[in-house]
Amino acid sequence: MIRKLETLTEREKQMKKLYLGEGNDFLSRPMSFAEYKQLIREHPEYPDVGFVYEMGSMARLGTTVPEVEALTNGDAIDVEVHERYGYPVVHNHVYIEMIYVYSGTCTHYIESGAQEPGTHSGWKGFQMKAGDLCLLAPNVRHVITALEDDVIVLNVLLSKQLIDTGFLALLKDKYLLADFFKNILYERGASAYILFPTGADPWMKQTFGLIYQEEQKREYAYREYLVLYVKQVMIHLIRRYQLQAVVAESVQQEMGSHVVAILAYISVNYNQVSLKQTAEFFHFSEAYLSRMLKKYTSRTFVQIITELQMKHGKELIEEGKLNLAQISQEVGCFDASHFTKKFKKQFGISPEEYRKKLHFTV
């Protein structure tokens, strides 16, 4: 069924004709809704699709789209096909957007603040190629330009609740990554997006084909089916691509491609690794690694290690199989006294008091 997307729609044909003529410049760079309206006023012969941007808008300028439930009569998920050769009107929305490039190459523009070399008036563009999957945080002003016939981009609109239960819940055993991704997706001023380069992964391409097919057929309980497909995609990303994830350092700065791998490495080796060892493993200086961790997590290396130690120690106390000396060794503390001191500072209660409280509760 997705093959029908290989053929341009009538509107895309009109827009392609405009692009190949006098529209090459303004269809290749981000424009505001006000700029779009002015363009149409000055050129009434151009296709006017303003209703697309005004429909469902919460802002007077038509640049903010409401939560996905408002677009889907209460449902937490929706699927759209990105239009080729469309007007690149910038917008933002309060839902999370999963953008998958099924074929071809497009350019994704993110608001970058001050104008920089290689940007269009404060918009930083980066290429997305076939197989790239982008999780875009809420409230990020952005636009995608798709200016080739072979480009097929599928947008999956996801409510925050669905991300909580379908993505972050899957990371419950990966404390650092779950916390990090949550900051990206929900914290204002954090990174704008997470990019997973899945390349020519046949499973991913087939699954997004099924997602599109389900959206088109709209058979009984199709949205529930869509949720299941998206959860499978998220599991696949965690299994195969979490260490390859590229994270925008911030809306204003360059991309960083190491931080997810570093956090995953620390999560696995927290009970035996030092800052020096971690820096050497990733070929960074200790000072650079410290700055990176502080920037992305707002915590020092020692604070990160301590949180992981205490979280695991608390879980081991709840299991009730090991004594404090054994737990201390397991989580990488010097001895039971050292573990007790750190535990009480972290949770406001000693390990023994916590164990007694658990027994009393039971």
C-alpha cells in the first residue's frame, strides 16, 4: 500500500512546478506563517494551503499545533505523511513527534537562536536520510523540507502519556538513560531531539510500512494496533540503536553523538569504573568528560555514580538476600560503613532503618 506514496499527489505536482520555477528559494528555507500569508497575498496565483496551518491552531499566527488528542478526538496517537515540495512553514506542538524517513533525503530545520554560518536566519538544518528516526521534543520550533520525488517521510504524533508508558517505561532498568531521555523530551531548554540512524534496517522499514497501512485502512481498533507497533519500534531502538543515538546538545548548539553511549557505559560499570577510566575508554580528557556530563545531566560524575550505587543498593535491600557488607561490595562501596553513610545522605534514612521499615510494612 505504501507504494502509492511514490506517486506525487496533485497538490505536490503543483508545488513541484512552483519549486522548479520561481519558488526554489522560498521553498528551500524556513518561513514564518506571516511570511507565507504575505507571499500568497503578493502571488495569488500560487497554491494557497493556508487552512492546513490554521486548522487546529492555538496561536494567532498559526504556528502552534495542539496536543495530539485534540487532533484525533481523544486518541493518543496519529500518523501523517509529510508533504513533498510543501511550504516550509515553521511550527511547534505540545506533543512528541516521531519522524521516520522511509526513503530519500530531507532537511530538518530546528530553531537555533542567533544566526550562525550555514543557517537560514537562526534556523539550523541537518540532513535526515533513509532509515533515520527522530524523536522531536515538545515545543521545539521546526520544519522539514522534502524536495525530491523519492522522499517519503512518515510522522507519528505521540502524546506525552504514550511516551511515558511506551518508551520511558521500557527504560526502567536503565536509570541513567531513562532520566536523560525524559529530560530531553520534557525539560524546556534541554536538547531538541534524539536521532536514531537505523540505516537500511529491513525490520524498521517494514514496520513503518505496516504503521502507514494500519492508518490508511482504519479497521476496528486500528489506533490500538498503532500503539503496539510504536512500542515495538521503541523496543527495537533500545535493543539495537541506543548507543548510536545522536542527541542535539541544545537548541542553540551543535549535535553531540557520544553522551548516550557514555551514560550507558556508566550504567553498566558504575560499581567499578572511575572518571579517569571512563575518559580513557572514550578517548576524552577527564575535564572534557566532566563538562559534558554536567551539561547534559546537571550532575557530576561522582553524583551520577552515587545515585546509581544507592538506587541499586536500595533494590538489593528490598530483595532481602544480601547483608550490608555484601551489598556494599556489590554496588562498589568500600565497606558497610561507607555504604550506610552514602545511603542515609541520599534517602534520609539508614539501610538498617529502611530494612526494618520494609519488614514492618509487610
